[in-house]
Amino acid sequence: MLIKLRTLFAGIILSLASTATLAQQTAEKPSFDDYIESVKSDALAQGISEQTLKLAFADVEFIKRSVNLDRNQPEKRQTLDTYLPKRVPQWKIDKARKLYKNNYEQLNQIAEQYGVQARFIVALWGNETNFGTYTGNFDIVSALATLAYDGRREEFFRKELIASLTILDQGHITPEDFKGSWAGAMGQTQFMPSSFLAYAVDQDGDGRKDIWGTQADVFASIANYLKQSGWNDDLTWGRQVKIPADFDESLATLKIKKSLAQWQELGVRRFDMTDLPTRDIQASIVLPDDAQGRAYLAYGNYDVLMKWNRSYYFVTSVGYLSDRIAYPSVFTK
């Protein structure tokens, strides 16, 4: 009985302490307006002009929907077999092939310039924003300010907020047109502001890196991101394969690289059960679901696509769409 009472009192004390701590944290947290003033001070110290800050924060607001979406992102409830048909339906494949063909001259020039196959540029464009038709309508400054102030990932979003102000200060876009996703991803490429500063390209030479409305800048920015991340245009992304029933699943990780010959010795085969290619290529085995689901040989470019979005499902969808763009040839009647 004494032990139970001690346990009860300990629980009450811990609960009161937690409540007091929460109340203290709430009391110490600045208002949203005060937080914005601290961001302005940091931005000024980093060389951003007062005029830019005045325009950028003129209509800034706390967007509760951004917080709700950040805290309630859907958990994985599907398999690759159900995901791919939804992510890459036939209409998207048809549209991708048409746009690839219609923009071939420009795409080919950019592909040669950056050393990135054009089909991957189109596949990323299609998977990110449905070829530029859906880029988000959230005010970028407000969305990033909201998520920084919310505090769950303050350091990350505050850094992105400062980067977004740098973009405005450099004159790439006006504050009223500065729109994107609820988390601050922008334009037809869905770059976060820091990625924009690192990889966006002014391909048409007009002085602006316009990933919102200039197709040449969009294509070149995607290609530059891949190039700077280590893309090898002598290789594809990977291939679907068959693994033996006794395959050691601990080998299925991007951290383990083996030659195609070594994977062949371990029983891995092409999807049609023929031998793997004889090229001297290092690759990993990826199981997006488990050993009973789809299996892929992932080449170096797979790792590059994972830098863009660290999701096996997303990378597989990009690779799948790129393959459907290329085969059979879009120029075959």
C-alpha cells in the first residue's frame, strides 16, 4: 500500500513539474510578431536590405495549416505495387512522352551541357509538379516563418527562411509571386530556398533564376542539381531484378556496393530471369517493401536521386517514368 502511495505521489509530482515546465516555456516563447523582428535582425546582419525585408514581411501571417500538415504527414500505408500506378498513371506517362518530344531540342541541349539524360529531367519535372501545373499557392515567407516559429524544426526552417529572403533580395521573383508548398518548396522544381541558392540556373540569361515560369531555367536547374550531386550519364538509375528465395536481406542497403558479377553469384537475375549485364558497375540491392515485394539493382544515379528526395518510393517512381519515356522511343510512330 505504501509503495502504491509513493508511486501515486511521484506521478502527481512529475505531472505538476511537466505542467510547470510547459507553462514556463509558453511564457518564455515570444509572440509571432516578436519572432519575425528577430528574423529581420538576423537577415539585416547577413546583408539583406531593409527594403526587401519591408516588402517580404508586409503581409506575413501565421499559417496554421502549414503546422497541421507538418505534424500530420501520412504514414506509410501502401506498397510499391499500389503506389506506382497512382504516382505514375498512364496519362502521366503519355504526357511525359509528349512533352519530351515537343521540347526535345531544348532538353537535348541542356542534357549535353550538364551531362544528364533528358528523360530524367522530364521525369523529375513530372513527379514533382505534374510538369509545372501544380506548384503550390502558399506564401513562401509566411509558410517558412510559421514552421520556424512553431519550433519543431526551427533551425532548419529559420535557415530556409533567411535563404528565401536572399532570393527576394537578389531579385529572382517578386514577393507577391513568391508562392510554393506548405513547407516552402518552390516552383516547378520544388526546390527549398537553400537548394535554389545552390543549384538554380539562369539558363536564358535574363538575370533571373526563374524556376516558376521559365522552362529553360526549370530544365537546367534540375540538370544542374543532378550534375552537382554526382550524376553519371553513362549509367541509368537501376533496374528491377529477381532475388533468390534465400537472399540475405541484410545485404539490401545502399551502404553495400557489389559488382554486377558478385550479385550474379549471389543469385540475382534480371526481371526476366536472364543473367545480369556483364558491365563493370557497382550497385546495391534495394527492397522498397520487403523481400516479397519488388527488388531493384540501384546504380550510383539511384543514390543521387535519393539526395533529391530520400524516399525509395519517390526514386523508383522517377526511374520508372524515365524508363517509360525512353522505351519504346517517343519518335517511333
